Amino acid sequence: MALFPIHHPLVFIFGILGNLISFMVYLAPLPTFYQIYKRKSTEGFQSVPYVVALFSAMLWIYYAFLNTDASLLITINSVGCVIETSYIVMFLVYAPKKARITTVKLVFLMNICGFGSILLLTLLLAEGANRVRILGWVCLVFSLSVFLAPLCIMRQVIRTKSVEYMPFLLSFFLTLSAVMWFFYGLMLKDFYIAGPNILGFVFGIVQMVLYLIYRNRKKVLENEKLPELSEQIIDVVKLSTMVCSEVNLTNQQHSNEGHGTTGLEVIVAL
């Protein structure tokens, strides 16, 4: 049996493209972890996305072993397991004690207990096509929940009118990845692979549209504040001019009367 069975040339093409693009997506957090390494601190970053990504990669590897037609899923998700594990280890090294304990608990519950339970239940309670079907639905539901995660980011973008935490390139590559894996699943006639990526494509497009809408919004808001700031400066200048005029007038009066002006001069100097 071939390692990568090919039913249609496009299956192999979309699978390879999906591997390449997903690899770039896995590497997207590298700047974040470089910053963590330089500052020796996780700086409020959360480990949840990396633990979830590791769990997802483990599920798809197991599915690909059962469904040998989708064997190109093994390569990218194996690489993903290595990369995500590296991220988690680095997070544990530089995270504060509380975040470290939380991460260890999360890895234990999700990646050990959760995945172990799915593995045992599918092996003991199902076999053959039924096992593949049950695991396929587990992967589909979990992938849908992962694709729903960007809703929080999109809500934050709309609320703050800032795309600071939604890089365009990441949204672009996630969308492209969803397209490749959708066609890969479509060519294989595998609904469990193709289905979730429809939602991934839709959310990816929405994220890029939001980026285009709000990318210059921060600059616009800053520019809108400039006239107000100018008016405040003008008011301060006017006030200073009035005070100086009053001081000069008072000094002149006091000078005519033969009194000193030390008090008022100190106030002007302050």
C-alpha cells in the first residue's frame, strides 16, 4: 500500500499546498515567542491557543491513521505537534507560577485525559467504518469550535476599532489554508475534512474585510483629536496672554505707586 494514495492528481496537489500553508500558519506565533524569549516573560500571553492546537493536531493524526485516504494529514499535523509542544515548553519556562500550573493542568486534562478517553472509547466501542465515522464527527465538532474562536477577536476589533491583535497576514494564510483543505476533503469526498473549512473560509474573509475597514481607523481617530488639541493650545495661549497683560498692568500701577512686584513675578515664573 502506498504511503500517499492518490485517487486524483488534485488530491495530492491540494494536500501538498495545504501542508505548506499550514506550516506557515504554525510558524506565525514565532515573533511572539521571540519577544517572550528576549524579555524572559510571557507578558500576559495565554497558553490556551497552543494547547488547543496541539490537541487538534493529535486528533487529526489519529483520524488519518484510521482513514488511510487522508494520509497527507499525518505529515503536517506531526510537524504541528512538534511546533506546538515547543511553544508550550517555552511558555512553561518563562510563565509565572500561576500561569504555569494552569497550563500543566490544561495539558493534562485535554491532551492526556481528553485524547486518551477518545482513543480508548473509539478502540473499545467501535470498529472499522463506524470507528472512522465517530472519530470524524469528533474532529469536525472540535474543528468547528476552533473556527468559532475568531469571533472574540472580531468582536474586539469592532469594539476598539483597532486591528492591532488581528494581523492581516495571519488571517490571509488561515483563509488560504481553509481553502486548500476544503478542496482536499472535497476531492476525497470526505465531509469531516471539507465541512469545517467552509466556516474557516467564511470567517477568514470576514476578518480580512474587517482589517480593511479598520486598518486606518486609529490614524483617523488620532487626526480627529488634533483640532481639539489645537483649540486647547490656542485657549492656553490666550489665557497666558491675558494673565501677562494683567500682570504688566498691575506692575505698572504698582510702579507708579512705588511698590515692589516680587510676588507677581514669582507667579509668572511658575
